[in-house]
Amino acid sequence: MKRIGLMQEFPARAKRQARQAVADRAVEQAEALSVTEQLAVRQVAASAWITLWAAEREQEVLSSQREQSALGIRLAEARLASGVGTAAEALAVQAAGLDLENRIDAARAKVEAARGTLARWLGSDPSEVGTVGVPPDLATLPIDAATLLASVDRQGPLLPWRSREAIAEAELALAAAEKRPDWRLAASYGQRDRSRSDLLMLEISVDLPLFAANRQDRGIAARRAERDAVVASHEEARRMQVEAVHRALAEWNGLKRQVARNEQELLPLAHDRTQAAIAGYGGGGALQPWLDAHRDEIELHIEHTRHVAELGRAWAWLAYLLPIMETLP
């Protein structure tokens, strides 16, 4: 006998709707993950740009100290030639100048390393990467602190969690829908030998979800446990994000005050101290006050640029927490 047939399965409406819901929530999760990744890249790229800008600033400031170092060397040589100074003083001044050159070389290496990091995120050649343009105002956030704390659920790290909960809920509904029976329709035609008539068959079958306690109910319990675990993990992630925002705001505010104090008070005082010390040395005073003042001013400039870089990284982390459409004026 030759036989040919067709069969069509008709899942229960609740199952079709649940499967569609799972697929829709999966699409939403993929979109949320994409936005989260974009925000993370923007944060890292902004931080890399600020790190490069701060390194270039450190190199420029240290290079500007060469004039002060050269003046000290000239004064030491003049005092030695006149018999007022000593060879030890001249050597100490030269050593201070060489130490400054070492610091400039270290700053130049930091610039090159930061340029390579930024080039990685921009997809450019490191030799073509620079900090063209005006840096952002690191003392002002594009989003105020109250808005940041009130919008934790919309911030990048938490964006995928809502869709994860929705997927878990949809999978739970799908597991519950497994109790709904499916039915199938089959039709076939059989051609038999001449001694028998041909055969036409129509078959309708329906699933019987028997022994649900050992089958469907277990699946429902498992999906419910997974849903509850996702909800608990979401709440923990939310608490961690709130803590991270509070910590970043505290760090940003503290660094902002330090940077402002350095620029408005400490750096001008250190410069004035160095100028007074070199003037005193040129007038016949001791060398050590100038060496100490010059070294302290250099150390303060290095520490200040480090604070600026840390301030910039804290600013970038906070500035790119929300999708760009929520940060635009």
C-alpha cells in the first residue's frame, strides 16, 4: 500500500500566547542589554579621554617647572664662581633638575599609555588620538544628585533586570499553560492493491495532561522558584546600585572640593613659596628652603592632576548612568 498524509498540530491558545510573551520579553531584554552596553562604553571612553587630558596637563605643568630649575642652576653656578656657594649646593641643584626631567619622562609615558587606552575605545590609531576641544565642567553633573537617586531603576546596570523578571514571569505562565491540552488533526490517503479498496483516514487526537502532580506541577514550581530568585536578585542589584551612586556622589563631591582648594589656595601658595625661596637664595640665603619648596610644588602639581583625573572618572561614571535621551536638556 502507498500512503500519503498530512498532520497539523494546534497548540492551546494559552500556550501560544505564553510563548509569544516569552519571545517578546526576550527581545526587550536584548534591547535593554544593548543600551546597557552602550552606556558602559560611553562611560569608559569618557573616562579614558579625561585620563589622557589630565596626563597631558601634568606633563605641561611639569615642563613649565624647567624654567625655575634652570634659574636655580644658574644661581648655584654663579654663587660657586664667586666663592659664596659650594660645590655641594651646585650638585644638589643639578640633581633636582635631573629629578624633574625624570618626572617629565614619567608624565610623558602616562600620556602615551592613556592615548593607547583611548584609541582602543575610539577604534583609531594612537598617534591620531588627542584631546581636541574643551573638557567638560567636572564640577557640574548633567543630572543632579536627586534625579540620579530617584532614577536608579532606569540606570544602565539595572536596565536588563526588568526584562529578566518579565521573562521569568512569562516562563511561569508558559509552564502553567502546559496543563492546557493540545489537539492535532491528521488526514491520510492510502492506495492499496486491486483486491482492496483505497483508504481515506481522518484522525483527531487530544493530549490528556494526566498525572499533573508529577509533570506539569513540578515544572510550574520550578519556574516559580526561578521567578522568585530573579526578583530577589533584582532587589539586591538595586540596593547595590543605590549604594554605588551614593558612594560615587560622595567621592565626586569630595574630589571637587579638593580640586577647587588646590587651584584656588594651595597651588598659588606653593608657587609663592618657591618664588620667595629662590629670591632668598639669590640674595645670599640658604639653598635648602628653595629645594624643599620646589620639590613640594612639583609634588602638589602631580597630586593635583591625579585628583583631577579621579574627579573626571567619577564625573563620567555618574554622567552616563542614564540613557542619552534622559540626559539631554
